Amino acid sequence: MKKRNAGVKRRRDTRAFFLFAAPSLAGVLIFVLIPFLDVVGRSFRTVAAGRFAGISNYRTVFTNQAFLLAVKNTVRFTLVCIPLLVAVSLLIALPLSRLKSAGTVKSLYLFPLAMPTATIVMVWKIVFYRQGFLNLFLTRLGAWTGLWGEIHYDYLNSSAAFAVLVFSYIWKNTGYTIVLWLAGILGIPDELREAARVDGASERQVFLRVVFPNLKGCLYTIVILSFLNSFKIYREAYLVAGSYPQQDIYLLQHLFNNWFVNLELDKMAAATVCVGVFLFIVIMLLQRMWDSREE
Amino acid sequence: MRGLQRLAEYCSRAEGRCRRMGRSIRTVLQVLALLFPTLLVLLPLLLLVTGSVAGNGELGRYLETVFYDGTDYITWKIVPDYPTFANYGKLLFMTPQFFVLFWNSVKMEVCILAGQMLVSVPAAWAFAAYQVRYGKALFTLYVVLMLLPFQVTMLSSYLVLDRLALLNTHGAVILPAVFSAFPVFLIYGGFRGIPPQLLEAARMDGAGEWKIFCSVGLPLGRSGLLSAFVLGFLEYWNMMEQPLSFLADQSLWPLSLYLPQITWSQAGYAFAASVITLIPAVFVFVWGQDYLEQGIVFSGLKE
């Protein structure tokens, strides 16, 4: 009797599941999965005749100077930004979690999320311009301390453009990450911390031994979401410097866009497959790591 | 003996006072440390607003060095000498192009968000309320899709949009966004707190699955829905990659792509346009801040 009930329940669940999920599943199939198979197919063909070309597209991509430069810059950007963002936002979230009236401060940090990129780029252009606010400020500081003279450094058209992008990314995403940290920190029961204190642990030990180990799950999601958001820095880079920026900030996103504009679809297909597979593996690995830790 | 006791008392009191003072100094320092980065957030806003109400002549003087490529620095005034709304007036009443793009933005935003709600809410409900074979694998697929950047899906989208003859129409931007996996994930975060016993109880009372969705799921999962709405609004108001790739005709572009086209010689105008672009985003931000935070927390949940 019970078994039959379970069977009925299972069938009912399956039917309801597919009725509710049908529009979304159909959309994902039509707009993402099937065309992605098409892309995989194209990555093995020549663009003009559509003849089978083996791995020659992949070979072209991996010997392409622009591709190698873009991969290098993108990896560099990610490796600089994510640890920096994680650390900065944790440093702000920790005192915030102890503050009673953290609401206003939190919303101020979240505000950059609402600021459209086109708007903020206007501001960065004035600030980082050769005769802009940053140099004005530094020159005044130099005059005041008597340590250096006038500064006319062009941040946007030199290798400092990379630092400007990093700054812009941190500026935009700190609020988001602080909220994630806060959710994690406030999720740790106070009793745990109290118990450690009663046992004579110093504040530093409480943080290292009690708070931090409990934040590891939080760290996983923060890293993954920061990584996802790091691709959106293309907006700032594009608006500041266009399709062919200073070579330190030529990112994979620029490359994809330029190949797309020039209709070099065979190369693009091969690169799409490579980047897609790489990201898939990274996401799966991170998820696996997190799962094993939880158990 | 008594003197010593008093001395000890005095000392302990003084120590307490010192410690209390130390603590309040630390609090002040903490608040200052938290407020300094806040300045970094507010100064750009201030810059935009003052720039937009400074007259063209005045702004021209501030930015003189930009036009002549001089060696002087930019100057600025927190309160302009002659504040004026002329730039706003010009933008709102004498620039039809601005209106067209503004309405493009609104149209795409409304269609995307409405479509996302219609598609994602039932899908999120399906994942949250029903246990099916391969349900977990499907959900993992959604998570991966959600995490893939636009550049990876760009070529796939292009191919299918080309096939459906949607390129260079607003549909090219709207349809792929409607089937985005991100809102499904967020709304799922709102639904997953509903205890299964509640659904079972509703079934005992003879409610159908659709009825349960409408009268149990939707009211209880409201926070997930609104989170997806707020995060979606801010994301698509700021959308650039999709229209840039799929809309060749500039009269179809959203506002977010219009601003960068304004040159320095029309700086005041650009500032005013920036502020107007900012207003809807700020409005949604202020109205939906709780949901925004909630949404960020949902986006961090693991399935």
C-alpha cells in the first residue's frame, strides 16, 4: 500500500514538475543548449565552406597572439581582483557586524551597484585624466609636504589603466560582497563565540578558530560570484578605452567582441568551447570542494 | 589600611574609565574607517550632480584644460556660481533622440522583467516543490548557465537569433534575457524556506497543484520574487554587451549606450543625461533595498 502511494506521489511530482518548468526548460533548450551544440560543431569546421577542419581552428586560436595576451590579462585581472575584493570586504564586514546601526553604512556601500556603468565612467574619466582630480590632489599633497612636484600622469593610457580597472571593480562590488559576508557572520550562533571566550580565547583566536572556519562555505560562494561579476568589468574597460585599449587591459571580452564584429566565427567558436569547458571545470571543482567540506 | 583600600578602589575606577575611553576611541576609529570608503561612494555622485547644474559657460571654465590639452588642472566648485537647469531642459525638451532611447530602455526593461517572472517563477517552484529524478542534475545545469559570462553564450545566442530572424530587433535582447537562469536561482532561494509539510497539508485539504502554487507558494515566496525583480532591474538598466552585439541600428539602443556617445564639448549635457539615467536606478534601489540585500543573500545560497 505504502509502495503504491510512493509511486503515485512520484508520478504526480514528475508531472507537476514538468508542467511548471516547461517554459523555462524549452527556452533554455532553444536559446542556450541547442545553439551551443551548433557552436561545438562549428568549432571543427571552416567558416566559409563549412568543411570539416579537425582541430585546426583550435590550433589557430592557441597560436593567436591576441588570444594569448587576452588570456594572460584576464587571468591576471582575476588573480589580483578576487583576493583583494574578498579581503577588503571582509575587513569592512567584520566591524560592521558588530555595529548596531549598520543599515545606513551598508546601503552606502551597496549604492555603486545601482550606479549605471556609463554614468560612473564619466566620473572616472575626469578623476583619472592627465589633468584630473587624482593628479590635482596628489600635486597639492606634494606641495603641502614638499616631497614631490606637479604630477601629470596619464592613468588611462598607460599600464596604470589596469590598476584603474581593479579599483573600479572593487568600488562596484564591495557592497555586494559585504552583504554576503555579513549574512555568513551573522549566521554563526553567538553561543559559539561566547563559549570560546569563556574558555579564555582572545578575540584574535575567536576569529581564527571559531568565526573563520564557519565562513568557508561563504567564501566559496563569494569567490564564485565575484568571478562571475569580474567578467562585467568589460563595460568599464570598453567605455573608457574602446575596442582596442592599452594592451594591459585587453581582455578576453574585447577579443570575443572583436572577433564577433569581424565575423571570425570559426575562431570564436573554438575559443567559446575552450573558455566554456574551462569555466565548467572550475565551477564543478569548486562545488566538489565545497561539498566535501560540508560533510 | 583604609588608605590603601581607597587607593585600590581609585585605581580600579581609573582603569575602568581608561578602558571605557579606549573602547569609545576604538568605536570612533571604527566608524571613521567605515565612513572613509563611503566618501568614495558619495563623491562621484556629488560630482555628477554639481556638473549637471553648472551652466555650460561655467563648466567650460572648469574643464578648459581638457579642451585645450593644457597643463593646468581641472577645477571644480561644490556649489556652482550660477546654478541652472538649462542642460536638463535642453535634454528633456529639445532632444528627441534622448526620448527614443529612454523609451527603448524602459520597453526592454519591462518586457524582460515581465517575461522573467512568467517563466522563472513556475520553474523555480518546480525545483523547490517537487522531487524528481535528475532534478538535482538539472538544477546544477541552471547554476552553471547562471555563472557563464555573456561572452561564452554570445555566439550561441547570435546563431539562434539569426535563425529566428530576430537580429536587430528588441526581441534579440529581450528573449535570451527572459530565459536567463539567474532569476530562477534567486526565486528558488525564496521558495526553499517553505516546509514540505505545508504543501502536504494543502494536498490533504484537496487543493490542486496549481492552487497550491498560487495560494501557498506565491505569498510565501514573495521575497525571492521581489529580489529577482530588483536585482534584474539594476542589471538590465545597465545592460551593454547584448545591445552592443545584437542591435546594429543605433535608434534601437538603450540609454546605457547613449551616454558614452556624448563628447566632452557637451559635458554639461552629458552630466544631465547621467543624472537622469541614474534616477530610475536610485529609485528602485531606495525602494527595494531590503529585497536587494535579500537577493544577494539568496544568490549566495547553495542548492
